[in-house]
Amino acid sequence: MPPMIEVRQLTKRYRERVAVERLDFSVAEGEILGFLGPNGAGKSTTMRILTGVLPPSEGSARVAGFDVFEQPLEVKRRIGYLPETPPLYPEMTVVGYLRFVARLKQLPGRGLNAEVERVGGLTGLGDVMGRVIQNLSKGYQQRVGIAQALLGSPPVLILDEPTEGLDPTQRADIRGLIKGLAGKHTVILSTHILPEVMMTCEKVLILHQGHVVAHDTPGKLVRAHGGKAENVSLEQIFIKLTAA
């Protein structure tokens, strides 16, 4: 089975600065990939290329078999995207906002309300659908952001720091929600909270200075880079691989 996401020799330059260089990786259908790297490593650039926001300087990216730049509308129909700052309209109610996004995604009018109810239930928003977004907690606002990404049931979800700024309980709730998406959606999860990756992701990709420095399962990364140390953490491996 071909991968759901396939990146080949992907390069992005900003004049003399190279943001990412010759990236090669793929993500299998239904897999949750932890997308890691220090600030400035090229994570956001890569995600923006995959979502069609930025053109690459070289190389290619395909989503569900469609080229990101030759067939951008087909790709965008298959991606749900949650940027680091959720694209919310705080003065709208949850249900009003989700209906608005559903119309932007051109979901069929006959099933629109049912789809809004589906993603609301899936993300635990059922009790707050009539509330104004700005009056919700940060955790519930993140749920609204994930719900808008899930509208239309896209096969690919790209989530950028979905648990940033949440308290431990909220973080656990969102982590459980994301983990439950495995198999139904292919997920790229960008986060700085490394224990979440161990608990949520089937594979980990680490970027450093625009290059892939590791791409494997968490367990294999621990065995490959832990040496003789016992109970080595993903955080220790991350520091080791991104120290130079």
C-alpha cells in the first residue's frame, strides 16, 4: 500500500537561508507521526508546504497520491489542519463556527448539521455547542480547533502544538482524543512535549537544522541511541541529536 504522505528531496530556501534541505520521509495510512525538532529546525516550513501554504524550492510532496502543487485543491480536500494558534472566531458560538467552517469546506448542505454534531461529539463539545468561543477554557478552545480540522473526515490531520498551554488534565484529554484517531486518520503531530510523543505516536521524526536526523519508532530510537544507559528518555535522545 502506498504511503499516505510521501516527501522526496524537499527543499525550501529563503534567499541564502535554507529552512529545510532534501527531506525524505513517508507516513503510512492510519499512522500517528510525532514531528519533532528545536525552534527553527524546519517543522513549520514543512507543515506549510504539505498544506499548500508555501511552495518548495525543490523536491516534491504527495498526499493521498496527489501532488501538493500540481493538484493543490485535491490535497486540501484531504487535509485537516490545526495551526499552533487555532483559527477561531471568538465572538461566534461553537456550533455557529463549526457550521461556518463546514460551509467553507463545501460540505453537502443536507448532511452539514449531522457532520457538525459528529465532530462535536467526537471532541467532547456536546455540552458547549451553544456557548460563545471566547468564554470557553483554553482546553475547550483547542477541542474546537481539532473539531474544525475533523470536519469532512479528512484522511490526513496536521496538528501543530495541539496541547500547548493546557493544564495536565486538559493535556491528557486532548492526548487521548488524538490517540483515538489512529487508524482512522493519518496524523502528523508537532509538539515540544516529548512524553506525549512516547504515549501517542507510533513513529517519531526529528528535524535539526533542516535535516532529518532520526525517523523510527520510539522504542527503536531508544535502543539505537540509548547505548548502555538504562531508562533513557526520548528527551535525552532529542538533546543528543540536536545538540550540534
